Amino acid sequence: MYKLIIFGAPGAGKGTQADLLAKKLDLFHFSTGNYLRELATKETQIGKKVKQILDKGELVPDDIMIEIIKEALENNNKQNGFILDGFPRTIRQAEELDKIFKSMNLHDIIVIYLNVPDEEIIKRLLLRGRSDDNEEIVRKRLSVYKETTSKVLEYYKTNNKKIVEVNGIGDIEEINNIIISKITKNYYI
Ligand code: AMP
């Protein structure tokens, strides 16, 4: 059973790679960004709140995110496993996720770190043209990544997770094959 987390800056290609991995390995792909964008289209109280946060490029509060991820993992019925995309984004989320994994008896989680340099990230985000990809929000999302989310990688390095680091620049299919070969050959950093 594959228990994967895909990690990296916004625009690193997490969604694209997670999609491919999910197809090839028959995994449950859970993207918190996709989930929240869908939630933000609803005219409910939570929908409106989430929309405001997404439009500013800020993070949705941890308590909400933890409930969302818990429910997603509990409802997953793919035998081959899952890939989390966009979660965790804070140390608290990472700590709570560890507790959830423990309570569900899930061990040997692998973190795939897609490494892409800043200049390339900015170029990609501005080209992508998603509604939260205008220049001001892009800058905000990058600063949130630098100040908060990037610390999650340090957390995982000191908490004995298996980390696979992959250069996220290049051909999509090639990057995907490298990820799969590193996972299957246990090339952890
Ligand atoms: P993404 O598609 O992963 O880039 O996520 C889009 C937006 O959704 C982010 O800029 C955040 O506002 C929000 N978001 C996604 N995942 C999380 C999370 N784990 N914690 C808080 N906010 C999140």
C-alpha cells in the first residue's frame, strides 16, 4: 500500500505529478486545493469564508483543514493507497496528520519533495492563469510557502519520514518515472 504525500512550492507541479501517480498506481488522490476551490463555489457560510481566504492567497485555518483531511482519509477505499497533495502546509497540520496516521495504523509514509527554484515557480504561476494566480496573490502565496510551509520539510527531516527529493524541472512524464523509480528503489534522502 502506498502512503504518499507530495510536497513543494505552489507551482512546483504537485497536482500534475499526483494525478499521474494516482493513475499509474491506482491511488486515491486528495488535493486540498481542488477540494477548497470546489467548496468556495458554494453559497454557504464556510464556502464564502474559504473563498475570501483563497482570493487573498492565505491559508485556511488548521482546524478546518485537519477535519477535511481526516474525513478524506477515513473515507478512502482505494486498496493501493493514497497521495495527499497540498497537505500539510503548516507544522501543526503535519503534527496532527501524524496523529491521524497513528490512529489509523498507517506507517511508512513517503514524502515526495518536488524541488523547483524560485524563478521558475514565479514564471509558471504567472503563466498558469488560475484565479488566484495574479501577481500580487502569487507573491503572497510564495511568501506563505517560504515563511510557513517550507518548515514542514524540516519537520519531516527531523521526524524520520522517508523523503524522496526530485528535481521538478523537465519533462512531466520523465519526472514521474523518476519519482516512481526512487520510491520503488527506496532512494530516500
Ligand atoms: P493549491 O491548489 O494546493 O495551491 O491550494 C490553493 C489554495 O488553497 C492555497 O493557496 C490555500 O489558500 C488553500 N489551501 C490548500 N491546501 C491548504 C492547506 N493544507 N492549509 C491551508 N490552506 C490550504
